[in-house]
Amino acid sequence: MEVAKQVGKNVRYYRKLKGLTQEQLAESTETYGSYIGRLERGEQNVQLETLHKIADALQISVYALFRNPGYDELRDQTWIWQIVQLLQEQPAEEQARAYRVLKEMFRSK
């Protein structure tokens, strides 16, 4: 996914998570609701300063706007993060094997 669309998707995700309208977010970032709408649709590039204002208004890091939504929530689940770290330490073929085992284990339920 191109960067503008990913950032826009994340702005929408975190804005809705905070229960804000586009107009409310625009007001707190000194922009316009139409600008936020274009940004969320990936039609508008954003300046770094504006991106920082948006992140501050949403009470998230600027980096969160570039990641897949839900990353922080997933990371907060310690046991899942431990599994991810364990898998990252393994060679690719072992990662694939672990995936197949988990997939088969959950398929049988």
C-alpha cells in the first residue's frame, strides 16, 4: 500500500478510536475537515509539521501513523509479543514450520 493511503487509513482508524469527527480533528490541528477527509482517503500529501499536530491531537506517536492499525494493541499483549520475538529469532524454514503447526492445530478445533 502506498504511504499516503496507509497514513490516511491510520489517521481515520485512530480518529474513530478517539471518537472524533473529521471537523474536530481539523480544529485541533488548525486544518479543515475537507483536508482531513482527503488525507484519510490518501488523496492528500501531508507536511511533517501537520502530521505531528495530527499525532499529538490523537495522542499517538507519529510512527503509529505509518504502521498497520492495531500494532500497538497487539504489542501490548505480552504473550503474543513474546511469540513474535521467538519466531523472529528462528530461520525462515522454522518460522514456516511453526506456522504450519499452529494452522493445523487450530484447524482441527
